[in-house]
Amino acid sequence: MEEKIEAKVADIIERVDSIHFLISSDLTAQINGAITQMYKAITELQLEYKDLHARLAHLEKELGATPAANPVLVDLDLKAMQVKLEKPEPVLQHATIEFVKASISDGKPDKLSVVQWITAERERNPSVSYGELAEMLDNAGIPTLSGKVGWNRGTIRNLVVK
């Protein structure tokens, strides 16, 4: 029972993370739009300021005064000003063989649970082979994603690569 609750909690956390990312993406687009408008306004102001300075320098020269030095304006980099949003890597929680067992529904384990378990096992022991992982799943009685018996190393590898 506790494993099923943990699996449900993990599923809810993943959904909340997805919703959070979508909201963050929308806010990022709005912020970047505002930054772009500000960039355009500042660029226009700088052009107008340069023009005004040139006209005043010309007028000072005609009146016999020494024109002021050219203004130093900052070059703005719009790309550097933009907000960047990167989707964080999912946090692997409860990625044990029991976690995978608890995810079995209709005779099939949850694909994400299996991938989390594989990733966690490889982090714990980087030298573990795909064949050994397939054997661990078989020994634990975990059916394949199609509900059959018998994991193989190619399937395990494909889950990690995709």
C-alpha cells in the first residue's frame, strides 16, 4: 500500500513539475517580450541622443566654443538580456526495485518508473551492464512494458537512450 502511495505521489510531483514548466515558459516569453521592447526603446533613445549631441556640437563649433566630448554609450546585447529557461532534470525519488513493482498496473510496469530505476542503478554502480539490469528485473518478477516475461539488454538500453 505504501509503495502505491509513493508511486502516486511521484506521479503527482511529475505532473506539477510539468505544469510549473509550462507556466514558467509562458512567463519567460512575456518577460522576454518586455525586455525586447525595452531594448528597442533604449536603442532609439541612444540614437536620438547621439543625433542631439552631434547637432549641439555643430552649434557650439559655429559659436566658437569647444564642443563637448562624444558621449560614451553602452552597447546592449539583447541575447544576453533575455531570460533563459531550462527544464530541470527530474529528481529520481524512490527508484528502487520495489518502486518499480508498485508501479505495475494491468500486468505492466510504468515506463517512467523503470527508467528511473535503471538510471538510479547506473548512478549507484556505473559498471552495471544492461544485461545485468535485465536480469535483476527478471529475478524480481517485473514484467516487460508489454506485460510479457523476459527483459533483454537491448530493451534496457533503448529505454535509457530515448
